Amino acid sequence: MQTNKPFTYKIPENLQGQLERGMRVVVPFGKGNRLIQGFIINFKSSSENIDNIKEIDSVLDLEPVLNEEMLEIADWLSKYTFSFKIRCLQVMLPSIMKAKYERKFTYIGEQDEKVKELFSGKSDLLGSDKKVNSSTINKLLQLRKQGKIKVDYIVKNKAKAKLVSVIKTKLSLQEYENELGSIAPNASKQKKLLNTLKEFPVGSKIRQSELREKYNFTNADIKNASEKGWIDVIKVEKYRDPFANYKSYYEKKHKLTQEQSKVVKKLDDDIENDKARVSLLQGVTGSGKTEVYLQVIDTALNQGKAAIVLVPEISLTPQMVKRFRARFGTKVAVLHSGLSIGEKYDEWRRIEREEAQVVVGARSAIFAPLKNLGVIIVDEEHESSYKQDEMPRYNAKDVAKWRGIYHSCPVIFGSATPSLESRARAQKGVYDWLRLTKRVNNQKLPKVQIIDMREAVKTSPIPDFSLKMVNSIQEKLDKKEQIVLLLNRRGYSTFMMCRECGYVIKCPNCDISLTVHLDSRSLKCHYCGYETRIPYECPSCSSKKIRYYGTGTQKIEKELKGLFPQARILRMDVDTTRKKGAHEKLLRTFGDGKADILLGTQMIAKGLDFPNVTFVGVLNADTSLGISDFRASERTFQLLTQVSGRAGRADKDGEVIIQTFNPDHYAIKLAQNHDYENFFYKEMELRHNLNYPPYYYTLKITVSSNSESLTARTIFKINNEVRMNVSKGTIILGPTPQTVTKINNRYYYQIVIKYKKETKLINYLQDLLLSSQRIEREGIQIVIDREPLKFN
């Protein structure tokens, strides 16, 4: 069971005065006094009898792993997201601190006799060394307090600090000359090596790889030189470089348009005057929001401040980081799940050591340990990926606003299609409303054509492509221009069905049909990961008339190869981007003009900027409309507007074709005209009539277990308690089963609460969080989600 209150421990005598808030310690816990990890969150002096209070066993850190700001965030986050505080502390830790690790202590400066004895004459001391006991730790703490010790954490097993071999010259120029005179006349390789070494001053460090590659020496030559006493071969640490494959170039500031200049000036004023203001930067696709970000960050850096830039998809980081690196060089660090554990570790250390001042990353980068933040930017702020689905269920936008207040710095939410909540707050003056209404090159927004597939299917060459779509793609291929095609469904087809008996193959663990994946010849569940082979006959009636139905990206890729055999096609979805670096490799291939068509799911719909893309095709605009969620229309409009904006971003006109079976739906018709304003007012009217955000706050309580009857009983009990703790105007929906009731052999029921202000309810839910642990032993899980983005 989780505990959600602090526990008091006695500080042992040898650690008195050495501990700080934010350090991790090992403490005995419970009746069995098992040793567990804890965080020091506060100190208190007491005149009471403390003989019965347990004592800290040992300290894990010589310096805090969480600073004062992070400790304060954890307090707020645990209450706001109905989470256990320990989970909030852990989510902010660098991943290195969550794994097994080795501590390396390095003494900085000259060593006296006591230090030499402590370090056994070495410059470094490993935490696993038998000498590193509690007494040694106490001495190390004192040295760290004096600024004489630095601590590095080396992950064991999963990742270690990367070490490279370095040659250290030992001899003077004259000594190398003397060695040259003493070797055999025919030892040409040794002569060459000595002549190379004498070019460097005594104590110079040269990478062993450089001696091999630049001077053509072998490892045997280097080993021989070491044995002769000419050099020392030592190991030094080298940061892993997630930018190794980036082409390095420098990009000057672009000349701003009049609209951009006005926006930048206002944001610069906020930075210079330490204003903790939230600004909504609403700019049409191609209006130069990224250049605004770059110039605003430049202002922050010039004032000695730091910056965080959040992007919603890993697929967006390569292009974004490329531009930021071109402008700010090594001041930029990147944090996202696509990095290896070692790369994350090294990037976090660069940030923590203040070697990097600009952090670009996905959701969790909002916790980057930057000091003195000058600006926080959330790009594509409308994206649902900023919300975490597991405890703590935080929204990075909320954390950004909290940190903005803490650092007295502006927070910028940028989007061409802002969320209704942000747009409404901007209109009311809660957020500062900044607008970019024109593309930077004065290029027109692409012309969008809607194809009614109810009619077009009668003349289409194949069901998924209208004749107009096929002709437009061929026209662009003939002009050597590039094409982006969107289908927001991965896999080969949606399901398999028997035409004889109507049997649909479903996941045995979930209430959902299995998706066909032809590349692996398998059926997969996109909820629990279940996988089985594709059958050749119906499992129910043994008929051979079992067929694929629906369409996924794999099937479209196969159809494209049949329609356009000469076209070079790239598919970008979850299945093709699992491997590390896959996003970057695919986008680089497309950006270098080595592919003609980029086919993908929603990860290709936003933020990407390729000047030769002149055509965007949406194969089925209805996939997101059919979702049982009040935000379905908003997400459809945003997706269509964003993906349309990928076309015609340079000096060539853009063209967009959207195929749909609902051509009269307002979200599709307004997206055709890039008409966000009318969509906003239309959607706000519907939200007002239906009592949904932004007119109401929302909470969702979900109960799940392996027994449907147990799940139902529990949710109905909670529903009765909730109704006793809310005011008259609060609306409660449910209890109801979720749309997909069974996932991974667990049954899910929910209630949704819509409210204006409910202090009593919030207090009840805090109590429910703690009391829910007692019934977890029966296999029942209760989840409380504030402002959920999924209601199914």
C-alpha cells in the first residue's frame, strides 16, 4: 500500500548537519523493518522523547536529486491530480535515478594526505567499493559541502557513463627526441608515432580513435608505446550524443513579418519584466510560429535565463531540434522517450549542470531541472498527448503554468487550431491573445477539395481512392513534387469477418476486434497487445470465406504500390517507428527528396515542414468523427486543418483533397475553408447546450476488476457517495460501462462529473484515493482523473 503522509526518522550522529531536502535515504519501514528508499522532504527539531523513533540507515545521495522547486511541484501535483506524493516525486526523477546505479565520487583539486588515504591515491572512488561505508560517506559529505567533491551516477546494467580511450603524452620534446635516437633505424612505425607525439605538449590528451583514423596507427602500435612508457592510456567519460546524425549548420535569425515583430516584442517585454503571463499564440499553418519561439528564446538566453519547448509527438522533435541546434548550438538538450537510457542520462546531466539552457522534448520534459527559467513554450497546445494516462495524471500545460508562476516567466501556448478551452480563456482575457493571420511568404493557404465518397466510389479505381485523388497524385509525381497522405488507422485492415456466418475475430482479452497486420502475418489487439496468426478458415464454422474488412496504413501502402509502381513510398505509423531513431530516419529520407509519398497516421499531420510538399490527401476524414467523445468534432477539425497546412509551405501552391462519407458535417466543411473562428463559435454553442468544457470542469472516476459484477457494485457505491458530496447544479453521468468494456480481462465502468465549484467533492475524492487501497487487495482498481481528455 502507498502511504501519503510524511514519516519522522532520527538522523544518526555521523550524518548530523549533512542532509538536505531532496536527498534520498534508506530507512527501516514497517513491523519487519525492511529497508526501503525514502525522500527527505523536511526537518524538524524536537524536545520530545525520540528514543522510539527509528533511525535513518544510510544516505543514497551526496547532493539533492530534487531541488526545492520540484519538491513544491510534488506537493501541488499530488493534490491536483489525486495522486500519491511518492509517485509525483518519482515522475520528476531522471530515469537514471529509477534504475540500479553506481555512484562515482571525484575529488576536485589537489589531494592532501587524508584525501589520498580516503581515495587510495586514485582520483575517483566508486560507490560499490568496499571502503565506501557509512563512515566514508560522512567524510565524503563533508568534502562535498566544501565544494571539493563532485558526484556522477553511472547506471548499472541498463546504461553506463560512456568511456573512451585517450592517449596522454608523458614526455617532453627533448625526451621524445632522445627516444627517437635509441630505436632501431628500420622501426619506421615507431619513428612516425614518436614524431607525432612530440608535436603535443606534455600531458596532452588525444583520442585513441583520432590516432587510428587521422594518423593511421593501430591499437598494437598504441599498446607498444604505452609499454615503452611514452604515453599513458586512460579512460575518460564522453557524453552520448543524440544529435550525432544531425547535419550541423548555422541558421541566422530570419527577418520577421510585421505580425511576427509585434508578437515577439510583446513576449520579449514579458521576459524582461518577469511577467508570469500565459499567452495563446494562434497562428495559421506556415505563419512562422517557430521563428517567433526562436527569437523569444534568444531574448531569454541573452538575459542569462533558460527555456523549455514542448512538442506533442516524438516525430516532431527531429525537425524542431534541428532548427534549435542550428540557432543555439550545444545550448540545446533534447528529452523524449525515443532516446536510449544512456542518452537521457547524459542529456539530463547536461541540463542539471547548466551546460544546456534550452530543452526541447515531449511531455515529461516539462520537469527538466532548469534553474532560472525565462520562457516556457508548448507547441501544438491542443494535442491530447500532453496529458499522462497513468498516475500522476498530469497535463504538461498545467505544470507549465505552475512553473511559469514559480519563475515569474511567460508561458506560450502555440497552435493553428487552439483547444476550445485555451481559445475561450484568451477571449475572456485570462490568457493574452496573440495572432498570426498570414503565412510568412504571403503564400495562400492551400485549396481544399472535399470528395463525397458516397458518389466517388462508383467511379473510383479501388474503394480507398477516388479517381480525383489518383489523378492528382499522378500529376504531382509527374512534376517531381512530394505528397503526404493521411489515414489515421494503422495495420492492414480493421477486422476479419466470415462471409458465411458473420463471425468477427475478437481479442480473447478485450471487447474489440483484432486488427490485421500483413507484414507479420498476424492479428493484433491494439489495446492489450495480444497477437495470433491469421486464420485461413472461420474459427466458428470452418468456412473458407473469411475476408479482411476496413482499411489500415499497411493496406494503403500495398494499394499505392499497385497504382503508382514507380513512386517511392514511406509509411510512418507506430509499427514502422518502433526502433530507436526511426522517426528521424524516415523524415530525413523524405526531406532529402529520396521518397515521393509519405503515408502515415496522425503523427505526420502537424509541425512538419517540407518545401516540396504540394499535395496532401486525407483518405478517410470520418475515422475520428465516429468516436464516442464530445471532442470528436474538435479533433477532426484540428486534424484536417493541421494536415492541410503541410501543403504549399514554400513558393509552390498547395492542394488538399479530403475524402469523406460525411461531406456536410460542419467540422469537415469549416476545415475546408480553414475557418477556425466559425468552428469555434459553432462548437462553443454545442458545448454550452450540452454543459461540457469549457463551461464546466470535469472529473472521471473509473473502476475496473476481473469481475464485471464486482466492478458494477463498486462503481454504484461510489456513485451514491459522490451524489451525497455535490451541490445541486453538478451533473453526474453514469455509472456506465466504458465503450470497450473489457480490456486485458478487466471490466471497466465509469462515472463522469461536470461541475462549477465543488470543494466538498474534492475532499471526498482525496479520501477515496487513500481508502481505495484497501480494496485493491480484492483486485479492484479506482482511478480518479481530473479534466480527462478521453471519455469513452
